[in-house]
Amino acid sequence: MKNALRIYHTIKYLKWKQIKFQLLYRCKALYYKVPNPVDVKLEKLPIWKPVLFNSKSYENGTFCFLNVEQTFENTIDWNFSDYGKLWTYNLNYFEFLNSKECRSKDGYELIKDYCLQRNKLIDGLEPYPVSLRIMNWVKFLTFHQINDSYINGIIANDAKILREHLEFHILANHLLENIFALYMASIFLDDKVLYTKSLKLLKDELNEQILKDGGHFEQSPMYHQIILYRLLDVINFNICNKIDIDILLISKVKKMLSWLEKISFSNGDIPYINDAAPDIAPTTVELLNYAKYLDINYLQLPLSDSGYRKVNTSNYEVVVDVANIASNYQPGHLHSDSLQFIMYSKGRPLFVETGTSTYEKNKLRNYQRSSAAHNTVAVGGRNSYDVWGGFRVGKRSELKLLEDRDYKIKAELNLFFGGTHHRSFEFLKKLWLLKIESHLSIMCLMKLISILIIAEM
């Protein structure tokens, strides 16, 4: 009964579209056969001028993802899964093609090897890795001007598979990645119909997922960086090939740049709020410079509906989390971290959180999503959101912002299991003082006061 209630409180937030496509794809999997690719001859390839390069993750048969190395002596096993599914996904993303160290000959041989093993692929045929692989192949092939009709056919075939399996059952960043891939494939293949369809889908999802203050609605600074990177790549691809750029794409980039610049610390770090980790996405500085290269200036928007606040003084910087869930139907990257704070002084971290190191469904994943892993209060050891199953959220608490000024923030969190957590932040610039008060109203009233004094460096 307990598990049934948890599942109910999880699925009741889903959109009908998610449920419909979940059922549709499960039924479709029973009879669907991957279509055979057909050679596609292209008179000429589009142009790609890279601005950002991916980090080095391949050399002489050795791949390194998530700080774990694996060497394949003879044949590469593209289904290799000893280090978990996320490592396998990274192997199938082909991001190593677009590092400065990857030579055209080596990359071309890796692509051909992958094509030869296509009938054996498992995880690599899922929509998300298909999406990233399409984008990375397109960038690599156009940069090096490798026009191979067999590989072109594989890309066309992957785009067809993707069109038939767009991740409407997941939505959010997964669906955006699908659409970015189709958009870039449409330019690569000179497919006008696909271009029109993917542009419409892209505009619809950007309007849905980018909030008024420019933040991505899954409220993860890392995923915000990734999506902004894709959007800048799309604009760059259009510029390189003299394709008109839809004004909506530019406007969303300007908003996203504003949010990222505001939320980042002065040393360039992002706060590792919700699912976030270092060295996964391009840095804030890299993205700001990319936009500058494309002659895009960002706006100056205040932080608002994304639910985060940033306070800067001459001695310290603090990010405060006063957010409700913005993506109610897809909170898979959410942590139970309401009313937490992250603090830097003189560009150095003082109060941090654990960040994210795994997507495996295990104890570490459960802990990293828990309230105890963040700078907030866990009442009776319970989480403020019922996070479970790696990417699931059941019952949710509700946050109300009571006071929202430059140097004072007050909010209350009405806990889903009963009681209220009140917390106030007061930023005293002249005294180098941050004062935090937490009040817990359960059966009785408890008052917790923490005073943090930051000495002048």
C-alpha cells in the first residue's frame, strides 16, 4: 500500500502526453524493427567552425568517462556496461570526436567501426544517445569535410528512428536534445521538411522550458549550461551556412546568458544545485565568450521564477534556494534541497553541497538527493521532498516566499508530512556577517540560530 501511494503521488503530476507515449512506446517495442540504412549521397556538406572543443576522453583505444578508464585491445565493445549505464551512454555519445586532440583519421575509423557493429547496439539506439551522437557526428564530419554516403545514410537513419521515438514520455531536457539533433541533421542532410518540423518543435519547447528570468525549468545550473551550449551551436551552425536565425532563438539565448551570469560565482563556478557536477558542461566563462564570438549580448534580468537568489558583498557571495518545483511533470534531476544556501568568500568555497556523482539507483544516489546532503534542515531524518528511485519524486512540500529584498530573504516550507520550516537570511555587508535563522513548527516550536562570521581577507 505504501509503494502504491508513492507511485500515485509520483504519476499524478505527469502530463497525459507522457502517459500516452509511455504506453505507446512500450507496445511499439514489441514489434518495432530498426530500419536498415540506405546510402545518402550529398553534393556538398555544410560548414562547421568550432568555437568550443570537448575535453579529451579518447586516446589509442582507451576511453575515459566519469574519471574511469577502459582500454579495448582489439575491437571496441560499444555495449560495454561494467561501469554503469551512464558510462556506456558516454561511450555512445561520441563527444571525444570534437576534442582538439582527435585527428580526422582516428575519428573517421571510430565512426566506421561503430557503423559495422550497428546491429549489435543496445543502449546506443536509445533516443538520448542517438541525439548526442547525431550532433557530434555532424559537427565532426562537417568540420573535417568527410562526405561518406554510407555514414550519411546512418545519420539519416538515426534521424528517422529519432523522429519515431521523440521522448514525449520524458519531455524536458531529453526532448530538447532530440530536437536539437533533428535540427542539426536537417541542415546536414539538406532536408527542408525536417528543418521546418524541428524548428517548430524547438520554439515550442524553448517557450515551455525557459523561465521568465532565463533559467531552465529543471533548475539545474549544469543542465542550463548544456542546453545553452546546444542553442549556441545551433545559432553557430546557421551562421556558418548563412541560414536565417529565428529571432526567438536569439531572445532565449540572451535570457539564458543573463541567468547563468547571475547565478555563477565570481570565480566562474556554478552552484551544484540539484543534479550538477563539474567538468560535464562548458563553463560559464566559455559560454559567455561563445556568445560574444557570435555577437550576442546578454540581458540583465533579475533572478525571479527560477527560485534562486544571489547576494554579492565585497567579502562573500551566497546563493539561496527558495524554489518550488518549476517542472512539476519532470522533476527527475531535483534534489530535496529547499531553503539551502551555498557560500563563497573571496572566490573560494566555504559552504558547499555534495553535488552529483552518480545516476545509478543506489544508496549514494539516494543520499546525494536527500535533505541531509544539503545546507538545510532534515526534520526527523526525513526529506522535504519524497525523492526515490533515482529520478522520481512523490509527495512534495510547498515553499512560500515571505520577504524578498536585496539583503534579507524569508521563506517558509510547508512540509508534506506535517509542520513548517521557517528560514530567514540576513546579509550584513558592513559586518561581514551572514545570519541564518531556522524555526521548525512540528509538535512544539524549536529555534535554531546559526551565525557565520566571515573575516576580511
